[in-house]
Amino acid sequence: MGLFRGFIFLLVLYLLNESNTSFIKLNNNGYEDVIIAIDPGVPEDEKIIEQIKDMVTTASTYLFEATGKRFFFRNVSILIPETWKENPQYKRPKHENYKHADVIVAPPTLPGRDEPYTKQFTECEEKGEYIHFTPDFILGKKQKEYGPSGRLFVHEWAHLRWGVFDEYNEDQPFYSSESKKIEATRCSTGISGKNRVYSCQGGSCYTRQCRIDSTTKLYEKDCQFFPDKVQTEKASIMFMQSIDSVSEFCNEETHNREAPSLQNLKCNYRSTWEVISNSQDFKNTTPMVAAPPPPAFSLLRISQRFMCLVLDKSGSMSNYNRLNRMNQAAKYFLLQIVENGSWVGMVHFDSSASIKSELIQITNSSQRHKLVENLPTNANGGTSICSGIRTAFQVIGKQYSQLDGSEIVLLTDGEDSTTRSCMEEVKQSGAIIHFIALGESADPAVIEMSNVTGGSHYYASDVAQNNGLIDAFGALTSGNADSSQKSIQLESKGLQLSSDPWMNDTVIIDSTVGKDTFFLITWDKQPPSISLWDPSGSIIKNFTIDTVSKMAFLSIEETAKAGIWTYSLQAKANPETLTITVTSRAANSSVPPITVSAKMNKETNSFPSPMIVYAEVLQGYVPVLGANVTAFIESQSGKTEVLELLDNGAGADAFKNDGVYSRYFTKYTENGRYSLKVRAHGGNSATRSFRHPRNRAAYIPGWVVDGEIVANPPRPENDEETQPTLENFSRTASGGAFVVSQVPSSALPDVYPPSQITDLEATRDGDEITLTWTAPGDDFDVGKVQHYIIRISGNILDLRDNFDDALQVNTSSLLPNEANSKEIFAFTPGNISEENATHIFIAIKSVDKSNLTSKISNIAQVALFIPEAEPSYPSTTSSPSENYPNSTSSPSENNPNSTPQSGVDISILVLSVVATVVLFQVPPFVS
């Protein structure tokens, strides 16, 4: 039996590893099942559909040539909102829904902000979440600013599919090169152009040469790189694919390793083509000989939700109070979670199956209560999962002639050796299987069914106070419903009470929610005393008490008052287990509610590989910053690990202040399944971010045409990066299940080094250099490192490639702080050996108590002198009617002493390097 369970576990591990939120497949060089979803908030316009087709068709040819005839788009599904009128060309979706969309066409994140971007918050080589295009971009209204849509789609596709990053950096648009020039951050350096300031104010626009900033010793903030309109350079698509000649990705030969591009920072200075060539896509294909066929398109219109609950009532469901817990969660789903307008049926199964309710359309509470009356009341018999599924197909088929897009919610606590007998039937049905595993067993065939049909799978342990079963049902909102229709979980909490019978706390209902607010309380032995007060202090009564199901619930018909609600529960048994769950819906369909979503970076893992927890807090598509976000990771035996998630751009967190909160998870306690739940709370520091997405497409500032700057309008930006503080809010979300294997039964060895420092910064004040960075931990981002190794060099490539040979800074006085603290360290560099060095480059490694060493940090730099600016010339101004969006270049444009390309030679600006850098034999340390 133990051997059989081991085999089952490994199979589950494999099946989970096969699942992914995207359905994209690569078949004979062609990408299939790409989903482009039009958001319900987009007004109906059939031109959008035609422009999407044109964009993908053009992109397919460009992608094919850019990848050496390896990849193209074979078929694409376009999801059309239910609010758009019916059309004979529109079919009903199968597994396609917004949740699995690869490209989303939605209104801009903020008015006027039409920049395309890819939601990408994972590591290099890991797939992104989705691409975001606005309707105006799709309709071609932004081509002047972003270039042709087909080319830009390929740029964003490289983010999404292969996990590469941009070869520009808006935070560091210029750098000092080894050739002593200030260069624009780009790849390749063969892209030519001019660095100029272009500004419009008071009805006039002008260009002038860039001045050098006295602090950074690089070009001033408003300086921009204007590429030449006519180029011959072919790389790179990840810099500016809108240049006509650009048709390739930067490769090992053309890659610019000096530039502080995001690609270099995130991918260890590898070129984009090196990363793409290391992908499974690349490894599994060879170049084609013939040209590919044009993409095929399916037009799919969202329609009503059809679903059937398939509930296990076999004998094992009588163990651990499972039957009653299933009924509590199913009742919660039927009364509160499933959306109005949905069609819902019910099937019970043990060794056979029976129909308990045909499909009923939910329009009010009476239909919900009618379905609740059909929940199972006793458990006995064997387990026949296929009987339950086939019977559910009958229920749906009676009402709806096809199963395409219908959903089956299957809950079972056991395994069934006959489940594979209906596998092919399920695959061909077009139905979606959502699987909830209760207890330690999970039938691998059902997990496979869930994966291949695009369903979700959740795990709930037999530890009731963790509320896992209710959370799983609560997560089953429609994948195609507008956010204003979905139930949002505000609180999910449980306690096992013994000596202290009280469970007292508060829950926040903010103004973005409040409609259909629902309080649910469950117990194990006896009904508790329940007290609830609204924000004004009025006590709220009228809870419905269901002693059979051991639950009490309250539905607030009007919009609930915004503010802090207080509850007090007193257990009447000792010991007792109490839980509380609070949900609500958007108060106003025109105001997006604050939401939280959670995930692990992978669904299967083997020790000692670390995992990363991600939680994203948004209002609409706008990131919410400053929230307190906590992850609860529960093993199948009920042990819970609590992690504070951070949005600080350090450790596991890829980007600071992007609304994605992250943390490494390494404290594995056992082999098997784990479940994730996240709680987010917005207090006095929570704000909405107006900052642009970090991975937004490059805005074309203009072009150099015949030596003149022809400028586009300045990019619309917000003066403030954040909005005033948000009101308090609270949210919880389930992050699903994952599986871990090969965890030692003995104490875990120390195998985790400190995390890489990614935010090292350096400033100079006279002879002293001050460094700041976020402290890593003994194990990635937990604990405290033993010491730091800081080295400096006058050559960035030497420091990066030969860190251990570079000059070491004396850090004997530097005592490390706890992980995620701010570190500050000042030193005097003394002497470096590089002749004519213009900058000092600095990097750090961290070492833990087991002498495990981190990766080398990002490289910070300080200038050794203040270079002279280029000669100043009077600017020529012009009226907007003449030069907006075009502008007149200043006389300096034709000055023979100005530099025609992007770099300015620093070496001619050096008055006396020797005055700053003393060249002699250096000691092993500097202080």
C-alpha cells in the first residue's frame, strides 16, 4: 500500500507540474490556443476584432523571421464580452475565459495612459502573466507613439512567453561606457541617434543639447535619445522594434553588456537571444523550410454560466466531519458565491450517482435555497467518480444541447481506480472540471482532468479551523464575470478554542464593496453566542441559525456601511472550533473594487529548490502599495507557516512598488500537498500607484530625420506617482495547492544562501562614498547574513566577470542588520589601479553562517570627477502649430563639434584624472 501511495504521489507531482494558467501550446513551430480577451468594459466596436486579426497576422510573419524561421501563430481565440450583441460568427467558448487570457484588451490603467505592457513579476526565463493593450492602441490611434502594433506584439510576446526583459531602462536611460562616453541604454550600440532635451511650454516647443547632471555625472533627467529614422542595424526587438531596420533580437555578439538595461539586471547580463535559445520552445523546434500558414481565428462570445455540483457522499465522507464541512462550504457557495443568472444543478455519488437537482437558473434567493435543500444528509457506499461526472453531463445536456464551457465542481475525499475510464470522454466534452480534494488523498486522474480542461484544483485538509474547504468554494467565482459581479472575500479565519472561549476581532468593509455582504460562522459542537456591531456601533441581529449544518449566516440586503465592523463569538463547548467568513460585492459597477490574488511560482517542487509566494493587490488594473500582506501556507497535516510578503524590490520581489508582494518559502515540513491563503490589509500607508508599469513599451520620443529632430508629443505622465492614502480595507484570497517532494525526514540542512542584493545605490560626498541597499537574510530573505564582501573597480566588466580579483573594501565595522532592513555604509575608496578611470563601480556579495555566498549584486557607480557639459547654444522656439508634434532643432544640431551619435566622449572632458585616481600598488583592502 505504501508503494502504491508513493506512486500516486509522484503522479500527482507530475500532473501538477504540467498545469499552467495559460493554454498556449507549441505544435510544429506554431503557437496554438492563444487567448485574446476583450474586457467587458470596452464599448462594442467590431473594428477592434478586425484590428486584432491584422495585428496577429503581421506579428506572425515578423516573429517567424525574427526567430530564424522557428515560431509563428497558428490559431488564436478572441473572447468577446457578453455585453456585445450576438453574431452568427460567434461561438460559445469551451475552456477559454478571462482568467486564462494571454492578451487583454482593456481600457487604460489611468486615463490617457495607453502604453502597452506585459504583467511580468517573476524571474528571468519564467513566463509572464498577460499582455495589456488598450482599445486605442489596437485601433491604430497610437502608432506614432509606439510603432506598428504587429511588431510591438512580438516585443511583448517575448516578455510573456520567454521571460526576457526590456533593453532600455527608464530609470537609468544613460550610462558611462568603457569607452569613456555617456551612452543611451540600448541594444545594440549600433542604433544611432541624438541625445536631446525636447520641451513644450506655454504654446512653444524647443530642443536643446543635454546638460550633465552634477550628481550623477550623466545626462540630466529630461534628456532623451532620439533614434535616427534611417538605420541599418538589425537588433534589437527588445529595445525599439519600431525602427524599420530592426528585425532581430540581440545575440551574444551584438549584446550590450555594459548598459544598465532590465535585461542585463534580471538575466545576469545574457542577451535576449541567449535566453530565448535556452527555452523549451527553442529546444523542441528546428527551423522551418516553408513559409508558415496565416493564423486562424476563433470568435468566442461569453454566455451564461452552466454548472453542476458533483458531491461525494461515500462512506469515507463520514470521517473527520467531512460530510458536514462539505455541506457548509457548498451551502456558502450556493447562497453567496455563484453569480445571479447562472444555471446550477446537483449530483450526488458514491458507488453510483443520482440527480438531486436539474439545472436551475438563479435569479433570487429562492432558487438558492431550493438547491441548498438537496445537499446530502448521510454518507455510505464506495466511490465512483466517473458515475458522478457522466451524470452531471446528463444534467447539463438536458438544458443545454452542448457541454462547451459548462463547469463541473467535483468534491471527493478518495481515490477511484476506475476514474481513467472516462478520461477521454471528459477531454472531448468541452466541459471544465474544477476539483476540490478533501483530506490527504487526491485522485491523480481527476487532477489531470482539471488541468486539461482548464479547471481549478484546491486542497482542503481535515483541520477545520484553517477554513480551507470554505476558501476553496469561495474561490470558484466565474472566470468570465465582470469584477463588479464577483463575490470578494474580506475575511476568512478560524480558531480552536479551549481555555479562552472568545473569538473577537474586526473586519473592514471599505467603500469599494458593500453590496450583498454575507457573514458566515461555523462551529463543531454547539452554536456559539454571536454579537456583531456595524461601524456606528449598532448591533446587527437576525442571523439564520442552521443547527443541522452547524452554521449561522447573515445576508445584508442593502449596501453595508463602510468602516470597521466588530464581531464577538463565544464558544459554548470546550474545546470548540469556530470559523468566520465575510464576503461582499462591488458597491458600484463603475468603481473597481480592491482585489487580491495569490499564487506560488510553481505548482510542484522538489527539495531543496526554494519557492516564491506572490500576492497582487489591485484596484482595477492600478497597483495598491503599502498594504500589509501575509501568506498562510498549510501542509496536508495541518501545520501552518506564516510569511510577511513584501513589495520592496528585494529578495524574491522583482520590482519595488508594483503592487505585487513576494517572499521566498523554504520551510518545508513534510512531503505532499500544501495550500496557500493570503490576507491583505490596507492601513494608513496604503495608496494607489500612478507610476507607469515597469515593463511598459518604449515610447517613441521622435526621430532624427536629415539631421533634424522630428518630435512626438511628450509622453503623458502624472505629476504624482501615488494617490492620497486609501481608506482601510481587508481582503483574503486562496492561492490554490502545490506539491513538494524529497523533503528529508530529519532536520533540514542549511542549503540556502543569502538572496542577491538588487537595489545597491551609491552616492559621493567629497572623498566619501555612501552605499545603501536592502539587507538579505541568512536563508534568502529570512534571518541575518554573517558578513558582506564589497569590491570596487574602475571597469564595470572586470568587476562583474572577475569579482573575486577586484579591490576589496574594509567592512570590519559593518554589522549586518536583519533581512529587509535598510543598510547604510560609508567608505573612502582610496586608490584604484585602472588608468583614466572615470567612475568607480561597486558590487556586493553576502555570506551566511554556513559560508554560503550570494550572487553578485547589481553594480552601483559614482563618478570620479565632474565632466564639462557640451557647449551651450541658444535654443530655437516655435509655436505648436508649426512644430507640435514636430520641433525645430537648436543651432547646436549642426555644430561640427557636437557628437552626432548617442555617446559623448568623456575622455576629452578630463582635466586631470591623476588628481582623483592615484596610481600605485594597492593594498588588499581599502578603508
